[in-house]
Amino acid sequence: MTLTLDAPRIVTVDPLLELHGVNKSYGPVVALRNVHATVFPGEVLGIVGESGSGKSTLLRMMNLEETPDSGSYTLDLPDVDGNLFELDRFARRMLCATRIGIVYQNPHLGLLMKHSSSGNVAERLLVAGERRFAVLREKATDALAASEFPLERLDAPPIELSGGMQQRVQLAKAIALEPALLLLDEPTTGLDVSVQALVLDTLKRLQQDRKITMVIVSHDLGVIRTLADRVMVMRRGEVVEAGLADQIFQDPQHAYTQQLVHAKL
Amino acid sequence: MTLASLTKPWAPMSYGFLDASAKRELRRKMVKAVCVPGCQMPYASREVPMARGWGTGGLQVSLTLINPQTCVKVIDQGADDSVNAASIRRFLSRVSGAPVTLDTLQADLIQSRHRIPEEILREDQVLVLQVPNPEPLRSVQPNMSIARQMHGDADYGRMWLQLYEQIVRSGRVMQGASYPSMVNGRHVMTPSPIPRWDVPKLHMAKHLTILSAGREKRIFAVPPYCRVEPLVFDDVPYRVEDHAGLTCSRSGAKGFFMNEVPQDDGTSAFELSDSEYGVKSIRRAEGDPVDLGDTWYTNGELTK
């Protein structure tokens, strides 16, 4: 019996997201120094680093909430081109609303606490121009179901929900428009371990079902290890090491990464 | 030549109470507001001898527009005879010498709180509405700086969120007054706390409507023949109050906006909210020769 192997293929997929030479400082504090990042379609990029290493700033830039001092940002999507940092406020808002979903660590940032949960999800659709009540209702329910939110609490305001539920509402809101890019900023920090595991489960399942490209920021290596394909380690505004998740965790090269991995284990 | 010969003789107050610079400010802002229908124009709101929140915005506009020939009508919740309406009417007349009327058809300038008269207004009439809270986005965006940006971007998605919430909670749109409306397809405004019944009257109306908030220092306007469309979902139509079938217990008029008058036996009677229209209906029924103008609604249906 002869074993036939496929001819070796060269990966020719273009990255979905590309950040190039991004610098940002807040007065004397340098938040990001010459950061490059690429994310390929369907991939999960994890960004780790200690507090103040600039990882959240980087994520906020990916969500176009902040503009850097210099650098460029491109997304490889139909009818999106050029440096996204140069977009005007209006174009930026439309792009964020329709193509990028974000889950914040603090649900108060991402949710309207006193509106209903389904309303929070519907808001996304409304911003994108949906004006039919029945469709809004249906799509909001679908998105909440996909993020494994208990549907009997569909119309409860997030302020009455537990932390894990609030994160699920945020997630439903983020995926309601099937974004090309999903950004997660410490999505499980502040949740207890069992709830954390459930939320991670949901994220993992979503990623498998929908092949969403994700960028996940966390200081928790466990979270990154569960989800990420590739990892970027940041320290003091610089990327000190980047590579495949297994590679980083099994064979860390940079002293800081070694320290980080050992601290975890 | 002396300085005294160049200046006007001293007078205890200027015509129409407001000084010339205040009136110029208001005129400029009114012109701006008419040019950009529904857009809120900030203006330097002056003190008038009335507490903020009692119609100071509307009063300043009226004082600016008034002249000795202007016939003035003042409405408070549809009534001409409430203390507030009577006081404002008397004040306007005293500082300007303008004649006053209760009849919508005779009025040139109508200052109103919370209602638009039932008789159709003409091209030569001006309606001034008092506005307590001019910002329709306040309930969905408490930060006014961001709200102004949202107006600039025509980012009104969240207004529908408010309607969504009401339908989810109560099964229907509960917004009773100040129903947010799109003016000229561009700016969302609050039409002041007029009932839903009155909002369609503004759509393509022949008269000029000026809305003024004295405390919040904002003026906006609906010019004649301008589109005013209440915000609705495509599949949930706009509904006015169910007053079409109600009959006024005093005048017998039917199909207008009514005030509910609770009775001793627990039931309620209804009377026309537009009090002068009610009075005219009664007088006509008694055989007086009174002019009843065409109304926006006939038998509870919008006639336009």
C-alpha cells in the first residue's frame, strides 16, 4: 500500500486585519511603540501582557475608538479600503457598527443598563438601519440564543442580570450583525471560575460554528490558551514575542514570556 | 448738535418688553431655525417677568414677532381661559398694544402650550409652541455633547430603541406626548408635549411653527409645507389617541381631541380640549352666526 501525500501548499490567504507601525503616547506615557499585528480570517489572536502593557489601547484602536499618533490599520473586506485611522467620524461609526463587534470587560461600557437585553442587541441592528419591529425581535432573539442566553429573560434589563449573563448580552450584541471581526477585551475577568468556563465554552463554540475572526485580550493565560491560535505578548507598549499559541506556551523565548508562563504554571 | 438729539428719548421700557438687541438675537435665530427645519438653534434667552418653565421661550418669540396690529391668541392645554394663558395674553397685549382674541380664525399669532388648535391654520398665521425639553435624544443619550454629534451625523437609531422598549414592555408605543418626529427627512425634533393627535397636523402644514425653549435656550422651527413624520417601525403604524368616537358632553361635537372629566358615579364625561372650538360649536348650535373653520380632523379622521 502506497501512502499518497498532498503536495505541499503555500498559504496564500491575505490577512484580514493589519496594523502597521502603530505608536501612541499619552503625554509622557508611551502606550504603544511601533506595534505590528496581523490577524488572518477565521483565526483567534490572543494578546497577553500585564496591566498597562498597552493591550487594551491596541484593542480600542482596532475598534477605532482611538487614533494613534502614527501608524496604519487596514481591514481586508469588500468596500473597505485605505488606512482606517483616516476615516471620518461618520464612516468610522458605520464600519464599527456593521463590521466590528466588541465585548468589553466592564458591561457598563458596552450595554445600556436600563434598557431590555433584547433592546440592547436590537440597538446594533437599528444603528445599521433595520426599521422593522418583527425582524428586530427575531434577530435579537437569534443572537441571544447563539450566545446561550436564557431566552425567558429576553426583556430583563442587564442591570438585573448576573455578570456572566451581562457578558452574554454583550456577546449577542457584538455578533448580531455577523461582524467580520470580534474583539474581546478581558471578557471573563471578574467572573467566577465556573461561569468563566461557561462563557469560554460559548466563545469556543461560536468560533467553531461561525468561523469568526477574533482578537482576545487577556492577562489570564488560561483564557488565551483555551481560545487562541496565535499569541502576541506585550510589555510596556511593545510586542516582545509573537507566535503560535503552543509554541509560546511550550517554548517561550523572551525572558518576560518565560516568566509569565512560569508564573501561570 | 447735542447727544440728546441723537438718541431716542428715554422710555421706561422698549416696545414689546424686550430690548432691541434681544429681539434681533431672536429674529436671527428664528431665521436660522426656519432655514434648517427641525434643527435646534441655541439662542441667548432673556429674562421675562415669568418663571422659567412657564413658557418663557414661547413668550420671547411672541414678543419679538408682535406688532400693534397682530391679533394674539394664547392657548394652555387647549384652553384659552386658564390662568397661565390669560396672564400671558394680557401681558402680550399690555406691552405691545396688540388686540387679543380667543378665536383661532381671527388670530395672527398663536402661542400655545401642549396643543395645536383643531381648526386648520392658514399661511398668514404663526404658531409658537412652548417647549420644556427640546432634546429628543435626551432619553437615550444623557450626554448632550454626544447628542449634538448624533444630530450632526443623523444617527437616530437609538430613537427607535426607545419605541422598541415601549412595545416590548407594554405591547404598544406608549409615547403619549412629545412624539419624536423627523422634520424634512433630516432632523429629529420633539414637537413639544403635544399629544400624538396633533403631530400629523404639522405635516405639510400651511402655517409656520416656531418652537422655543426658554430655559434650555433652543429654538427650532417647522416652516410651511415641510414634512414632519413621526418615527415609526415599518411594521407598526403610527396611531393617534382613540378619541375619534368620543363626543363632547357640552357641545356635542364629535371626533376631536377630548379632555376626560371624571364624574361622581365613576364614569367619565368628555369635553373638547380646544375650548374655544367648543364654545363656538355651542354658540352655533344655539343659532349664533359664528364662523367654524375647517378642521384637521373630520369625524375623527385626518382630512389631509
